[in-house]
Amino acid sequence: MQTVSVVGLGIMGKALAQTLLGAGYSVTVWNRTIGKATELVSNGASLADSVDVAVDTSDTTLFCISSHQDTLSLLNEVEIPLEGKSIIELSSGAPEDACKLVSQINSKGGRCLVGMILGYPIDIGSDRSSITTAGNKSLWRDSQRMLKALAKNLTYISVDPKALSIMFSALFVSRQGYLFGMVYGALLFEKAGLPVQSYLDMLPQLNPVLEDYLEVVRKSIGSETYSNPQASLETIHDAFKDALDPYKALDIERDFPDLMSKIVARAISAGYGDEQMTAILKVLR
């Protein structure tokens, strides 16, 4: 079975290593703070005393630290050749740093995938987690069994490593926008002196609407077709006026909803009032 090293034993790194151990892999771990490896070693992992040893010991090394720049710094300390070695980078960072990392590994004879985990540490190994990757396609093919032990949902998007950073940014803003909206809703209930729990209990009822939004986004943006909406930008704009009135009346900080409303107004001024909400893309370009 494939041997795997895990470099970086934060909460996510420990979850990766423990899940691989549970799946029967031979796992070597390294972390600057040795104490973080104690539990893993007691569960069967081997402890490397340097990044060199961690990389040299295994077929594949997973890096799960703070950033691509940090991974680059650690790999600069590696003196062994990377010929025949595979690096899967699960840290985050700027697109240009991902490209530098892959270039450095390639120049030393190794293969590299840049990966992104969607899910919390507790989700690792379950169908609630996913791993999306970009980079060396042969490494992607060779690593699917091991990655499947960590996440049931796997996606490969491009040979271009910077595609992964772009995907991370796009998905991060999408889900944080939803979270911000829910927080603003809770704030409105608080300021109005109403029980917040009644609002929280209603949130699950948004799930079907969110599924509809997803379908609208996929169909309209994917095909560049914004006509015949169920709710036009004009309709959404009128709804924004009503929705923002309580925030104004209660003098609640509303930069986030105001921004959304202003973008919708810009799209209407540009002549897209009878089109899908997703037509705001045209004025954001």
C-alpha cells in the first residue's frame, strides 16, 4: 500500500494522518512542535525528525500548513532529490505562489498536486468532505485511492495550479456571503427586540430556495442566457427596498445589504432590469 507522510499537525493535519492510519496506510508525520505527534505515534504513526526524513520515507507527502509560501520555505530545506516523490499541497495561498511551488518541485524531479479541502477536520473520511485538486494529472490518477480515504468527493479541475487558488476564492466568497446574510438577519431580530430563535428556526426553510438559486446560476451564467426570469432584477430591486426599510428604521449598520442593493440598481440602470438576478455579472465584469 502507498506510504504517506503528513507534514503539519494542526487540527486538520492530525485528522488527515489519523484517518490514513485508520485506513491502513503506513504514515510518517512531522511537525515543528513534536508534542503534537504524540497521539498519532501512539496510534501507529512513525515520527520523522526532519522534513527531509518525512519526504524521503514515503511515496507521497501531504503538506497541511499555513500557506504555499511556508511549504516553499520547508522544501527549500529539503536536501534530498525529489525524483520519484509526490507532493500534495493542502495549504492555501496566492495563485502565483502555487505556480512557484509546483515549478520548484518539478525542477527537482518530483510531481505535485495542489489541493483544497472542503469540510471541517471532523468531516475527514466521510461523505461530508471533498478534495479538489489541480496540477500533475498522473499524480491525481495515482493518488485517488488514498485521497478517497480522506474525502469521498474528489474533483480534478486543471493542470494549471493557479486554478485551485481561484476556485478557493470563488467558493469562499460564495459561502461566506451566505453566512454574512444569516448573521445580518439575526442582528435585525435582536435590534427589533424579537426572539432570535424564531428566525433561526425558519432558516432551514431557505434550503429549497438556495437549491433554486444554484440551478439559476448554473443555467444562466453557464449559457449566458438571462431572459425569462422567475424574478427579474426590477422585482428584486423593489424587494430590496422593502427588506432594507427595517434596517434603516432601527439604524443598523448595513454596508453589506446596501452593497447588494446598489449593484442591482447599477444593473437596472445598464438596461438589464427585465433579466435574471445573475445578470449583475454583466456590470461587475
